[in-house]
Amino acid sequence: MSGLSIDDLKIQILENIRIVNDYPKKGIKFRDITTLLQHKDLFFALIEALKNRYEKYEIDFVAGIESRGFIFGSPLAYALKKGFVPIRKKGKLPHKVFQKEYLLEYGSDTLEIHQDAFCGVLNPKVLLIDDLIATGGTAKASEELIMQAGGKCVEACFLMDLKMLSQDVNLKTNVFSVLELWD
């Protein structure tokens, strides 16, 4: 599996993401990544491909958005030999935090990052990672939290980009997605 081209890797990843219609509510086409994660060789190949992309970026930290960003961010941080910073939902971090409220289609939510997330590194370069970008609310809030904590978000990485929803997302950083989906 490690000898796959990037295009073959994308095809394999797409084939190993289960589609669940009408979940969590009617009209939603949910992409279940658990089937990808169960495929050890493919999951390894994905993390290796991301490691190969980001080892030249000279990043200091990988920041993952709760909770699926942890799934991809932790092994990527390990592979890059960098620190991992969790961006969590309100009330989940035990120390002093910065908070950012963001809008959802049906209300709002709040994300948090520890104020000392970058442990004294001056002007840390941070890679933001999550499984999916759609309307961009969590990504935008996370990018702002990284900046508030003193970091510079050098890129936002997503396994999947739902292009029909993400076209108006205004992140200050470059966005990279393994898969760009139009439906």
C-alpha cells in the first residue's frame, strides 16, 4: 500500500469511507471515517502521505479540532516529531483557556485552547487538522484561537472538503484537502 500514487491513495480512501444517508438527520449524507480507520494499511499510508507533505513546512505543532481532528492530528504529530495541541469544546480543558464562539446552522457552540498551548515557543508555526470542512465555522474559530494563543496557522488540512458548502469559507491560511467532494 505504501507504493500508491497520491491519486490511487485518494481513490482507496474514498472507497473506504462509508456513506450513511439521513444521519444525523434527514437530508444529511454523513461520511463515516471509521471504515477508513479500520483499514490499517490505508490509514498508515494516509498519515505517511501527510507526513511527507508537512515535513518541509517547519511546523512546531499540530493542532487538532475535537474530536476527529485528534484521530488524524495525533499520529501526524508523532510522525513529524512535533507537539500536539487539542482544540476542544467548551469545558473540556482543565487549565486557563481562550474561547471562541462560532455559529452553527442551528445555533452556536464554543471552542477552547489552553492559553499556554504552545509552551513558550516564540511565534510557533501550527498546522490545523480535522476530518472535514463544510461551512468552516469550527475551522475559522480554531484558526482564531491559534492566533490568540500566539501561534501562526501555516495551513489548515482536512481529509474531506465538502466543496458545495465550503466555497465561502474565509480562512486566513491556505486550505489543503485530501479529498474534494461535490455531493
